Amino acid sequence: MSEALKSWSGWIAVFFSICIWTGFILVSRYGGMGTLTSWDIALLRFGVGASIAVFFLPRILLPPLKVIALFSLFGGIGYAAVVYAAFRWAPAAHASVLLPGTLPFLTAIIAWLWFGERFTGVRQIALLIVFVGILLTAADSLSLGTHVSPTQILGDVLFLCGSLLWAIFTLLLARYPMPPLAATVTTTLGSAAIYLPVWLLFLPSNLAQASVREITIQAAYQGVLVVFIAMLLYTFAVRRLGSQTVALLMAFVPVVSALAAVPVLGEPLSLLTLAGLGAVTIGAILGARQA
């Protein structure tokens, strides 16, 4: 395959990843306002995803147990646990900035600390603009003064933790390169094998009280589109374009998801949040062009 074709295929994979991630923020926020607990949504994510992944198991070569554990911890259970909890307390607009929006910034920092990777002056400016966007979004919460909810602040912190975990997972994909299908099956089955018994024995659940419609929406989106199809596309894009480039491109998600949350979820956008979205988007565009 020519280098040009490899590049274009990577860009196409990123485009569809952005579309699915945008829907992920809206559907997860919808789930956070529903009957299902965050633990239930994680169960549907890994349970449905694993039921698909198991059919592909004979076609792949599983990596060492250490890699399975790392992928499952950072790209599977850890990420899902903190993010689904955060969606119960913080609005989708904040998720759109603090999840994919901070991803390029955190990925670059970890790559610098872990691998000693350096980035150009233009990328430094892009990351600085993204950081300004994060600060503006944080200011939106703090501007509420006495009306600010401690749970909303906790939700924002959990979103940042989720982005940090996904940044580490992104770099792990580059550190332990493997075919996208193998990475997807490894992460999904490893997460399910650890999480499902824990959910069954210890975690609170409202699965029996939830409507069939609510369960179906979360199972289809989280278990099929997000944990399997989006994972395939994301790992493919990282192989084609590189971890930091893909992380920067994923920062396009904020403006789309936050704007969509207005008509879909009825969540208004403040001027500070709009400014934060604008800064993150500008930084992503600048960084992507440099890449």
C-alpha cells in the first residue's frame, strides 16, 4: 500500500472515530440521567462487546498477559469506570472539552515524560491554546459561585482522569503495535473477563428496573459502536497517522458534541464554555495542520 493511501485511510478512520465519539458523549450523558447505574452501562459496554469479540478470537494472536492487562486497565475498565460516573454529574459540554479536548495535551505530556518525545514550536502553541480552552471550561463551573455543585466539580475531575487514562492507552497502542482487530479483541475480552465477575458479585445495579429502550440504546451504542467499531477505527488510525496526530484530531469532537447537546439534551451553553470550545478547536486545527 502506498504512503498516500495509508495516510488517507488513516484520515477516514479518524473521521468516523470523531463521529462515533461525538455520539458517545451524547448517549453516555443520556444514560447518566437515566435509570441505569454507571456500573450497568460499563457492563453493557464490555458484555456486548465481548460477545462480538469472541467470534474473532480464532483469527488473532493474543499478546502477552502484561499487554492484555495494560490495555484492559487503561483503555477498558479504568476509562469506563471514571467516565460513566462523571456523566451522572457533569454536562455533555464539559465532557466534550475535558475528554477528547484535553487528549492531545495529555498525550503530548505523557509522551514527553515517558518516551522523551519533543514537539515543534507550532505544536507547543497548539497545545497551549487547547490548555486555555480547558481553563475556560473550568471557569464556567467556578463562575457559578455558591451555586456550583460539588458533584459537578467531581464530574469534571473524573473526565480529566478519563482523558489521562485514554492518553496512556493511545501511547500503549504505539508502544505495543499490533493489528487493529487484535488490539480491539484484546482490550474488550480482557476488560470483560475482569469486570463482569466484579459487577455480578459486588456492584450496585438498576438493570432490572431500566426500560428495554434504555438498555437497548446503551447496549447497541456502547457495546457495538464504541467498544468495538470505534476501537477498531481508532487503533487503525494510530497505526497510520501516529498517536499524537490522532489525539490532536480527536479534539474536533468538542465543538460538535457540545453544540448537539443543546437541542438533543436541552443543555445550554455559557459564553465561557463556547469560548473554551473555540479555543480547543483552534488548537486542534493548528496542531493537525502541523502534523
